Amino acid sequence: MAKKRNSPARYAVIGVVLAALGCIATGALGIVRGSIALGLYTPAQPASLTQWIAISAGVLVVGLALYGILNPAGVRRFLTGRQARYGSNALIMSLAFVGILVIVNWLVYQNPRKFDLSEGKQHTLAPETIQALDTLPNKVSAIAFYSSQYPSDTARTLLADFKSSSKGKFDFRFVDPNGDPVLARQYGITGDGKIVLTMGDMKETASYADENTLTQAMIRLISPQARVVYFLTGHGEPDLKASDAASMLRARQTLESKNYTVQALNLAALNKIPEDAKAIVVAGATRPLLPQEVTKLGEYLGHGGSLIVLADPSPFTSVVAAEDPLAAYLEELWGITLQDTVVIDLSSNQPFNAISASYSSTAPITSHTTSFTIMPQARSLGISAALPQDVTVTPLILTSQQSWGETDLGSLQSTQGLAFDETTDFPGPVTLAAAGENSSTKGRVVVFGNSTFAKNEGFDAYANGEIFTNAVDWAAQEAKLINITPRTPVTRTFNPPGQLAFVAILLGAVFLLPGLVLMAGISSWLARRRQG
């Protein structure tokens, strides 16, 4: 009996305690190490952490060794008993699981794929950006000027995405402006975090590392020449600079992002169209153009000019259809009629909102459009069966058959009792937009039966802004810019939890869940041990 009390095995518990302490310390320090790697925590002396991990692991090994020395019989029983069989099975399954993980990770590493689950695909290059990369006539080289003090992870990821999607047309490198001030001075770089895109002898600078800014810089490389679009004024047109819902600031900003210069033109006062005009836009005029203005526009189109007309129904303007010189010109020389109607669309929740049901698949303006267009309070367009010589007209946007062009404008005070009259109304599908081209003069026109869709209140909704900018690109004969309008990112805010909530989340994720798994394992082991 005394021999058993003095047996070294009774002190083997010391080894178990040491091993347990070493295991806990190693696990805790490993969690801290992982937090540092994720940037959640920055210790004052990170180098000493590795030493403490080594010490705690050493204590674990010493504790296990001490237990084996003091209680070799217990080790023998553990290795040859039922627990050993269970343990060997668990070890084999664990090794198989780890092996599968290693193989899967190796396959993923060799064949990388990126999944973007964010709203609006904010971490995936937009189709417009991909189109811009495909449109590049020559290879673009990007030089990112980032010093060691300026974070560059976002820029590296974005530029790598551009490169991988460019089919060899885009490459990049990083330069420290402090380490190479001569190169920075050569490219006119005075700050940090700037990216210079070069293509041949041309260069453009992106001030920020975001997709929109880089895409805009590429567009300027694709089409570097000056391109001026004039918006007609003097007839009650929407303001180009105001931010209210009825203005056209968003349309102007979007065109400027594609390297257009947008200016106002008072044609009645100037009495001529500037020679640098790539296109003239008549948007939402509430008063009729003067006959001499229409004459100037006709002369401009006769010499290869371009015109975009956004004409609202007469009940919402002071323009009488029968006395509108612009409407008469479009009908006579282009075969496009501004019908004196308001479109009623029963497929919409609001009958006065005309919704696109189909687009022209052959016209560049709409051939790649996938979303729909909503035009509140629109008029229908008519296309002559006998077009003027050398003129071709393509309907761009059509409504559904559940719509019509209402001619009884006095009945529109209420939506009650709206009904199609086959004797006077224009049956659906009705045309909401049309594009015309004269093969001999090279003149182009795009006519919309609505201007509200291009105003601030509707520009960013669905395909409204895309359709308008594509129309300007086509009319201005900038086909290479169609469908590469930089998208407007969806802005989301994140309100981080308070310190107490953050600690609770950390404890739950790092300690609670693993602790429950550990307790379940210990409980199972004790139950099996009691069963022998």
C-alpha cells in the first residue's frame, strides 16, 4: 500500500496540468497572432509574441513528456485500450479531412475564382469597364505612384482586376514617388496615390484608385479630341447646373465624365451654331423654337450635324403641336412625327408612366440595353411609311400592347375611365424614341417623346441615363464610346458596433463556439470512459 502511495504515477497529474496550461496559452496566443494578421490588433512589441508562443508550446511538450515518464503504464493503456482504438479512428478521419482541405485549397489556388455577393456587384468590374478595356485601340500602361506611407492594397487589387480583364491590353507597376522623384516630376505627379495611364504618347492621370475614375481616364485616352455638346436654351429648358429634380445636372455630369464639354447655346441670340458642336440637344422645351432657329438647325444637320430632341406632350408645355416649327421640320425632312398624344400604359402601376417593353436589337443605342426605361408623361412618335430620300429611321423603344397614345387630352384630368378609342387613339405598341440618319448628308437625329426620364429625378433609374448617353454618343458619331458610361456606385454606410458589442461578438466567435465544441468532445470522452 505504501509502495502505491509513493509511486511516481501519483505525480503524473503535474504533467497533465502543465500540458493543459501550455495548450491554453498556445491557443490564446495563436488567436492574438491571427488578430494581428487580420489587422484587428497591433501589440507594442509584436516580435516578443513569437517567443511566447514557442515557450507555451514548449510547456505543452514538457507536460506531455513528464506525464509519460511518471506514468508509463497509463500511456500504455491509452495506446492499447479502447480509447486508443477510438483515438486512432478519429486520427485517421482527421488526417483524411485535413488532406481533403489541402487538396481543395490547392485546386482553388491553382484555379482562382472570385465571387462578388455585394449589392450592385461593387467588387466586380462593371460591364461598362470591360467594354472600355475591349475598346482600347492600343495597350495601356498604368504607373501607380504610391509611397510606403500610403496604403496601396485597394489600388493593387483594382489594377490587377483591370489587367486580368483586359486580354493583354492593360498592365501596371507601382513606383515610390519619394524613391524616384525624377519619374514623378516627369509625369507631373505632386501628391501621393495618383495613377498615370499612358497609351502611346498620350497620358491621363487618375486622382483616385476607384473604378469610375480609372474608366473615365481610359475613355479620355480612347477619345482624346475635344467634343462639345450644346444644350439649347431660351425656351424654358431644364437647368444644367441645378441639383433639383427637374434639372439636368446628372446628364451633364455623366457626359463630362466621358470627356464631353457641355455648354448652353442660346441660338436665337447667337444666330449660328458653333463650329465645334458635335451635337445639339433640345431637351424639354416648354415654348416653341423660332422658325429661324429651326432653319439654322436644318442647315447644321445638312452638313453632317447631329440633333437630339426630347419633346414632352403639349399638355405639359406651351407648345401647340400644329404651330411647332421643330415638329414640322422633323416630320417633313426626317419622317418622324411628334404625335399630339399622351401615352397611357396599363402594364404600369401608374398609367401615365410609359415603360419600355422592347428595344431595337440592331440600333447601337439600344442593342446592349438589358434594363427597362420609364418615361413619365410621354408622347408617342409616328414614323412615316414613305421616308424622305436617303433617310432611314429606326424605332428604338416600344411599349407593350397594353398601351396606347391618347389623343383626347382633355380627358386626362383623372385616370378614372381611361379607355382606348380605336377610332382616334394610336394603338400599342407605340414608339417612345426613334433614330434617323441621312446617308448622303451624314446628319443624324434622335427623338424622344419625353424629357423627364433624362432629368435628375429619373436619370439614374433603370436604363434611363444609359439610353440618353448612348443617344448622344451615337448622334455625335462616337460609336466607340457607346455602352462604356462609368456607372454610379451604390453608396452604403456601415455603423460599427460599440466597444462592448464588439467584445461580445469577438468572445462569441472566438471562444464560445469553439468552447462548446470542446466541451462536447470532453463530455463524449468521459461518457465512453465510464462505459469502460
